[in-house]
Amino acid sequence: MTSTVTIPAKPGPVSFDLTKTALIIIDMQKDFLEKGGFGESLGNDVGKLFKAVAPCKAVLDACRNQDDVLIIHTREGHRPQEVCISKHKLSQTNNCIGKAGAFGRILIRGEKGHDIIPQVYPLESEVVLDKPGKGSFFATDLELILRAQNIENLIVCGVTTEVCVHTTVREANDRGFHCLVIEDACASYIDEFHAAAIKMVWAQGGIFGNVASSEELIKALQ
Ligand code: C5J
């Protein structure tokens, strides 16, 4: 039985063997999507990210229906002892990390705001990856997991498009993984950054990967 699906995408269609494919959902955490968290403390309108929630959930459900697709959720955050945030201390505006917010200490592991929003909450069987940086490969065992599971392709959703999604796609591309970014299942606080980041993925012959809509992916999986 073949498990290969072809998905219409930019700049051209992609064929993925689902046994070698993982869905990676980036940082769909309260700290980025809800008021009182990290995103809002940087002055962003967190409501902007909500348009990605329904497409992200639809993609997650479609992948859950495929027994073969490995599902990974990432969470950006730091240890309660704040020993792993030196990079953020370099920034004048990111210094809210560790401070008390509406959902506990901002962007700290174990706090309410660090957790994933209920709409796309991980199942026990799914991988949850805590990362201290923007990229999902930096200081995590993601590459080990993907290589051990013979994964070659990544379907990528989440927030924010130009920061953690893009950094992860760039890291993955350099490691030889084929990324398919789901445009409407990603979002940014800044509309033009989302548009530019998406175009950067598929432009120049798909320099970082391919881009499809959630509808295109879900139809191909049916
Ligand atoms: C940011 C992220 N924007 N998940 N993190 O700091 O994109």
C-alpha cells in the first residue's frame, strides 16, 4: 500500500510519503496567543494570531486521522531558574521574560501561559518539544527524533510566521528536511511580515520549501 500523497503547492506540487512525514506545530501557546502573555507584553495585538487557530486545528485533525504522520508540538520557553535566557537579555524589549503576567511568569516552563492553547492541545501520544530559542532544532533533541523515525518531510504550522516558524524552516532546510508550510495555519502580529515570510519560503524555486493552504493539504490527505 502506498502512503504517498501529492499536494498542490507553491512553487509546485509536492509528493510526501506519509510514513516519512511529521507535522510540526510551532508555539501555539497562551503566551503568544492570549492577552497578558509575552506577545502582548511586546506591544502586539494578539488577536491577529487567532486566524491561524482554526486552520491549524483542521490540519492537526487531518494528520491525526493518518496513522502514519508523526505529530510534534513545540513550546518556546525557559527554565524557572532563568538560566537559559541570555539571548533575550540582549534585547531591551524582551526583558519581560520571567516577570509576572496574567498567566504566571512570562515564557517560563510550567507556567499557565507557557502551555498550549486548548484548541490544539497535544494528545498523550504526541511529542511536545520545549525549546529555549526560536528555532526548534536549537538546543533540543528534534533532529534525533526525526532521524530515529526516518522523517524526511515536515508539514509546518504555528506562530509566528517570520520568527519561530521561519527559523525552524531554515534550520530544517539546512539539515535536508523538505518543508511544506501551511500558509493560513501560520500567523504573525504583523501582516506584511507574514506575507513576506511566506513568500520567502517558496520564492526562488522554493528556496526554503513549499507553501500550501490548509484546504489543499487536507483535500490531499482525504
Ligand atoms: C517569538 C515565536 N515571536 N514563537 N516567538 O518570539 O515566534
